[in-house]
Amino acid sequence: MVKHLTNLPPGDPHMNVLVLVGSLREGSTNRALADAAVAHLPEGATATVFDRGAELPHYSEDLDLEGHLPEVAVELREAVAAADGLIVVTPEYNGTLSSVVKNTIDWASRPRETAAISGTPAVVMAASGSPYAAQWARQDAVRCLQVAGAAVVEDTFGVGSSFEAFADGRLVDAEADAALRALVARLAPVPAA
Ligand SMILES: Cc1cc2nc3c(=O)[nH]c(=O)nc-3n(C[C@H](O)[C@H](O)[C@H](O)COP(=O)(O)O)c2cc1C
């Protein structure tokens, strides 16, 4: 079941977006990208960065026990369940997505029948110090989110040479910023029928 997903421009000012950021680094360019993406949400939208990704234990079914879940996993699942959409921002490490984001998606994808992430619209973006703009990380993040059951947009947004790409919380390149805005717009919810 898809919660909300449309190609219409953003219209609902009450949308609630959860942001997953895969770099834990102080001064992260992926965090800068997340901020630049959030700046394109419609006025009145709520965006929350889930900043406890590093506290989540590595996913294990032995820990995923109803009534005995790690508190941080409960918080994550509640945050995903409350979200109208996800913005997933990941660096590329050794040719794939960040393990922090992967682990967060794994926790949000269970229990399978009632998974908080199921049907949740999602967009994927990445910043990389290399000119290739983390293409593999983005591809893998899309596939991972698809398998997890999210309603992920297949188009992604990548920033290459990311250490020179941001100023004052925005992308320096206006064309790139327009592409980012267009991708964020695809998270727009429509009222439930
Ligand atoms: C272990 C490691 C592996 C990396 N592998 C890749 C890679 O495969 N592709 C790539 O574009 N950048 C790679 N990088 C560079 C990252 O893009 C860069 O260090 C950084 O994480 C950019 O994101 P940040 O500014 O948000 O931390 C790697 C960096 C590290 C530390």
C-alpha cells in the first residue's frame, strides 16, 4: 500500500518528512545536501533528521523482539510510521551506500507485514568527493528501499566534487539546485482518497 505519492507539485504544507543521512562526519557534505533538500520543501512542511543512526545496533532478528526492542529502534519505527515521505542521503563507501543508512532501512523494514517503511514515498540523493557523484550508492539505495517496500522514486540526485559544491546552505550550481528541487517535489503527498 502506498501512503501518498504523486508527481504533482508540493501542495500540502503539512507534510512530515523524515531525513536519513548516511555520513556521521562533522562537516559532512551529505548533511549539507540534506539541508539543501529540506530547504526545498513547501513552507509549513516538517522535516526531521533521524540523527540516531549510529546508535542503532546492527540489525539482528535476535534483537527484533516485540516488547523488547532497543529503544532507538522503537523511535525509528515510530518516526518512519509518522512520515509522509523519506529523504535518504548517503555517501558512497567502497562502491555502495553507507552502512548507517542500510542498517536504518533494515530496522524500518521489519516486521515485514507491518513495516513502517512499507509504502512510504522516498527519494534518494548523495554527495561524493569524487566527480562520479556516488552513482553506485544511489543505485543500491534505490534497490534496497524497493526491496524494503518503500515507494521510492527511481530518479536520484547526485553531487560530485561535493567539497566545493555548497555555500550558505545551498548548492552553488543553480541548475543542480533546480534538479534537487524537482526531486524533492516528487515527495508531495496527496490527501487520502
Ligand atoms: C572508506 C571510504 C570509502 C570510500 N569509497 C568511496 C566510493 O566508493 N566512491 C566515492 O565516490 N567516494 C568514496 N569515498 C569518499 C566519500 O565520498 C567521502 O569521503 C565522503 O564520505 C563524502 O561524504 P561526507 O562529506 O558527507 O562525509 C570513500 C571514503 C571512505 C572513507
